[in-house]
Amino acid sequence: MQITYSQGYKYQLEKDFITEVDLFGESVTSPFIELRPDGYLQIKKGYSWDGPSGPAVDTKNFMRGALVHDALYQLMREYGLNRDHRPIADKIMKQFCLMDGMNPARAWITWFGVRLFGRDSARPEGSYKITTAP
């Protein structure tokens, strides 16, 4: 019997994370993520994400930003959150990075990078490829 898996995840959340984000009026739920109309985002224990993408370095001041950004993009990719919210998700990532002590120049560069190159990651076809083995 084969196994089915996808690659790309490095981190797994060890307890629920709840935060308020600037996305109001939306209600989107997945097995590990819930965005409520009041702007609260809950990412549940066990959620897996890949951390900062591309040439970005995984540092503590980037982890919350990457977590929230990846969760919001996954809601766009797989659960119907309107992709018009992508600029807001990118802004939220930058805000978390700044709150967590990232140098403002680096925060701007990471924001600019996702603005330039993140579009495909929010599309349904941007999901991780599913592979089987053997």
C-alpha cells in the first residue's frame, strides 16, 4: 500500500494561536484555521507551515509573521477566502515582523518580496504537490 504525502512543511504549532487581524466580515473555516467575521484568526495546534519562504532566513522575529501569512494564504488557496485580501495578508505579515523586533528595512524587503512573488502561492494551483511512494 502506498503512502500519500506533500513536502514543504518545516514547523508544527504546539498550541493554539489566536490573534486579531485586519480582515473583518469574513468567515472561513478549515480543519486547522478559523477566520471569524470579527477579525479574530485562530490557528490550531498541529497546524504545519514552512516558515519564511524563498531566500528569507528563519529567525524568531519572522516566525509569527510567516505563520499568520501562511495560514491566510492557505485559506485563499484552499478554503475560499477571496484572493483580493492578499495585500492585507502581506501587510499583516510585515506588522508581526515589526512587532517582533525585525529591522524595519528587512521587514520592508520581506513585504516587498511577497508582494512581487507571492501571487501564485494564493492560487488553488499553488498548493503543495501531492506525491505517493513507493
